[in-house]
Amino acid sequence: MKRKKDTKNLFILAVKKIISDKKIKQKDIAEKLNINASELSAFLGARKNFSEIRREQLSEILGYSYIDLLFLGKKIYEGKQNYNTQQKLNPEGIELVKIIKDYRDMNNYLKEQIKKIEIENEELKKELGKSSGIFFKTERTR
């Protein structure tokens, strides 16, 4: 039975192909990921899920980008014989991966800043309320 065509399974197909082609031991990869070999085996057998971050780490260990492995997995899934595990993304694809990573980093940074501002705002409201003896409510003006 053929697996579903989702990112997890496409990724697994590519990782298995590279491990096989390069004759890499799962034990060695697991050590670099700081996990047990059984956890990696469970992931490659689709019995366990890895976070996207863990998949990106695995990609780096194998010397590929996460996107490269998804494209390779798609070619394997579709039964195309002309894939090459040595082939990397074109420069535009690599640039897109960098843009996505920068976007994620900026998004996380902005979320942290918003939380800090909200905390400071709450502390300021409490402080102002104590000193004046009244509590302020924010109201929208029309």
C-alpha cells in the first residue's frame, strides 16, 4: 500500500533514499540528533512524528535543506527515475528557504516584543491605579 503524499511521508522517502545511497548508519544520525536510534527508526517507519524543527535538523545532518528533501521525496513518490540524491535546489529555491527562515525568526521576535509590551502595560496600569486610587479602563473613541 502506498503512503499518503504528505510532507512527513515525502520527507521520510527522501531520508531513507539518502541513508541507503550514502550507506549512513541510523545510529550515527540519531547520535547527532541526540535521540535514541529507536526513535529515529520509529520516525522513518512513520510510527512517530518529528517536529518541523527536528526534520530541519535531520536535513542539515544529511547535508540538504528541508525543501530539497521534500522535492526529492516527491520525485520518489511519483516514481520518477531521473532524480539524483546529489542534486541540490537551484539558487532561487535556496533563497526562498532563507526568506522563510528570516520570516519565522522575525515573527517569533515580534511575538516576544508584543508579550513584553503587554506585560509592561499591565504593570503600568496597576501602578497608575494604585497611585491615584482609580483604575483606568481603555475605551475606544469614535
